[in-house]
Amino acid sequence: MANANPPTKNQAFYFYVTLRDTTDSFSIKSSPTIAAGDFKVSTDGGAFANLTTLPAVTPASSVGVKISLSATEMNGDQVLVVWQDQTDPKEWVSDSLCINTTA
């Protein structure tokens, strides 16, 4: 998968995040559970859709979460990725990242 900095419009892109623990928002959640529907993407203000590729804890059993966006998901000037735990009780805190692409 190609990656560029700054992110390029219509080119696959990946990045890493950590998820904060709901029991202590100052702590990072180790080995978070991630399910379909937890991570969504909106391109240029369009409707939110599940990511094509489910994010993965990388490396396994750690705190890192790798988010991979396809070229189609990156085909916009602004790409908003939102993550919200769909389970109850919540395991990790919701957050988001807006990615501004270049030509």
C-alpha cells in the first residue's frame, strides 16, 4: 500500500492511532476490541460509511491501531475518519481525525 506525506488525493493511505480507555481517559487502551461499524469515513462531507478495511491492533496485543484507507476513500479534499465503540459498556473513547489531501 502506498503512503505519502502529505496524504495524496485518490491514493491509498494508512496511519496509526491509540484509543483512550473509558475507565481512565488518561490511559491508552491495550489490545482494544474493534468491530465492524466502529470506524467510519466521510469524504468531502458525504455520508459516513464503514471503512473498507477493518482497522487492526498493530503490532498484535499492543496499543497501536492501524487505519488503512483505500484510494476510493481518499478520493476527496477532506477525509474525516470517526471512531466510536459500538459496544455497551464502551471499551474506548470516541474520537476523529480530518485528513486534508493534496493533488
